[in-house]
Amino acid sequence: MRLAKFLAHAGVASRRAAEAIVREGRVAVGGEVVVDPARDVSDDDAVTVDGAPVAAPHERMVWAVHKPAGVVSTASDTHGRPTVVELVRAPGTRLYPVGRLDADTTGLILLTDDGDLANRLTHPRYEVPKTYVAHVAGGRVADPALRALRDGVELDDGRTAPAKVRQLRPGVLELTLREGRKRQVRRMCEQVGHPVQRLVRVAFGPLRLGDLGEGAVRRLSPAEVQRLRDAAAPPARASG
């Protein structure tokens, strides 16, 4: 594992901040100062930051949850409402939702103890797509409204980015967005005259809800977690 990633997973700092700490000469491996964030280290290496030992990171986990309606997407709730975190039994681990879904929206939400991954998956810079199925009022959505949803809709907080939109059947839309404004799908559909009656998130990046039942959870495999990391990787810099 690269040194900066090791530090991030150990909870020292975010990946970017960990890289800066290493370059500043504050990190030693086996008693030797290392200034290369890409230096490979293992759990057996003695790593210190400013002279203080850093415990090897435990294996980070990511859970897929099919959030039911009425459950809030927070780690706790001051009003006593059920939370998505309560759906997962992971003793000794503090899990946090990756982004949010409205209380009345159902579908796929991720929980993790990996803050670096969560930040990347939700940061606008990485444009990780999220796909929703919206059941809307008004029956079949006409082509002009579909084009408006695809091209961008003017909302009170600005014009939305282009989105992928297709009508699965009359009054049922599939929308894939690369931004995550508050209640965005609902506001977009209402703006074109088709208020949402039911909304389900069916995909987050490369991960799909599939046949995971409402209220059910499952821990992602290492391969699935890697696919999420790849989806949230920094954009490649153009050469030359």
C-alpha cells in the first residue's frame, strides 16, 4: 500500500493532506524519514508521524443499503427518526452515509468508515454518476420536457448540468445525474410539469441496487470497493 494511502486509511488525514505531510518530511518508516507519498509500506512497517507511531489501518468497509421510505440518511437524528446506520450491524465500527437521500426517497445508499472514499464519491469534481427511477404525475412525458431534462433545467440555485434521461414507460423516467443538489430530481421533474410521486435510486457509480430488498444490507466485496475507487479517481491529466 502506498504511504499516503496507508496514512489516510489509518485516519491520520485525508489522502491529499497525507501526501503533504509526507513531503514535509514529517513521516518516517522504520526510523527513516520518507518524503515520497508513493513509497510502498505494509502493516508490518513501523510508521511514525512527528515521532508518534501510527497503527496499521484496519480493513475499511463499504455497505450497500436499500433505504426504505421514512428512514433518514444520517448517522443520528435529533427527532428520533430511524437512520440508515441503524440498519447495519457492524460492532466497533463507526459508519457514515455516503451522501444523502431524502427521507421519502428509497433505494441505494452506501455506508462506509472510509472518509477518503466517501469524500471522493460525493465531491462534484469527480462527477460520480447516480441513477434514479422516477414515477411522475401527468402520464407520458413529452419530448420537449425530456429534452429540457437532458439539456439542463433552470432551478432557483442555477441551471442543472446535462443528464441522461430516458422514459422506461409512460410516466416512468430513468435519470442519471453527475451532480447532487438537494432534492434535485424532484425539482427538475416538477420544473417540467411532472412532479415526482415515487423516487428510487437504482445505481451509485458502477454499483447497482439489483435485487437487494428494501431494508436489506450487504457488505461490498473488495472488487466492488475497488470499482468504486476507480469511479472516483482523479481525472487523468492531458499529456503534452
